[in-house]
Amino acid sequence: MKKILLFALLLCSLCVTAQERRNKKRADANTQEFFYEVEAYRNKTLSGSIDVKIWSYAVDINVAKEQATKNAVHAALFRGIPGNQEKRVQALPALVKDISAEQKYKSFFDELLKEHGPYLRYATKSNNAMTTDIIQLAKNRTKVHKYKYKVGVIVTLQYDELKKLLEQKGIIEKLNSGFIF
């Protein structure tokens, strides 16, 4: 009897782990397909960081929260950060302006955006992502489908540091590279 119970428990844990992996793969696919929303939240500071609000879509709320940092970096790279007139925040252009660069440097971007990868150096969730305040949670979470949530998380994005990385790797040109002295 103990063996049957142990086997059933093991089988259940394997099913749960497999489902979590599927949810994360779906969330990564959403990022690659630009299936997230981004809005500027606070202006760029002297340190070169900007706060953005990322709305991620996922089956699991926790997966959506984790995906928000990756979505913020992806938005800064390929989409840009739209301005917010209400909060008087200026728009920031996409760092990678060349459309073919995403395919040309695919291995670099895959390595940068892999799970628990280097992108975490350039984006961090602010404290409101971990809040337990029920009103705040309700404002930042919406059920959009029977099995899908839209979750808003404020992320601090190190925009200037990300730009320096791309310049070092030769993916984008430095600002002064077009001038002859």
C-alpha cells in the first residue's frame, strides 16, 4: 500500500513539474511574438534607468510576474518604450533599429534572454510586484480568458547599461561612430 501511495505521489509531482515547464515555454513564446504590453511609468534617472509597467499574459500569475523582467528587456531591445503623457514620461526608441539584427545575432539574444540569464542584470521588479495588498493586486491582475491572466508589474530597466552592452558586442553603433573628427 505504501508503494502505491508513493508511486501516486511521484506521478502527481511529475505532472505538476511538466505543466510548469509548459507554462514557461508558452510565456517565452509570447515574449518572442511581442505578446505583452509596455508603458513608461517613471522618467529615466541620472543612472540611466527607467521604470516601465509591463503587462504580461500567462496561464499562471506567478509565471507572468517572472516573465515581466524578460519582457521589459525585450521591449527595450526591439520595440521601444512608448511615452506616457499623463505621467510626462518621454518615449525611448528601440535599441536595435535594424530589423535583420534579431536574426543576425540570434545566438546572442537567445543567450541574453534565456531563463535566469544575463537579462536579469538589466531589469529588476520593483517592490509592488511582491505586494500582498489586495487592492493593489486587483488593479494589476485581470482574468482575460478562462485560463489566461494579464498581470501588470513595474520593472526598473537599466536602459543605458543595456545600450552599452549592445555597443560593446557591435550590434548597434556608438553615437559618435558616425562623426569624423
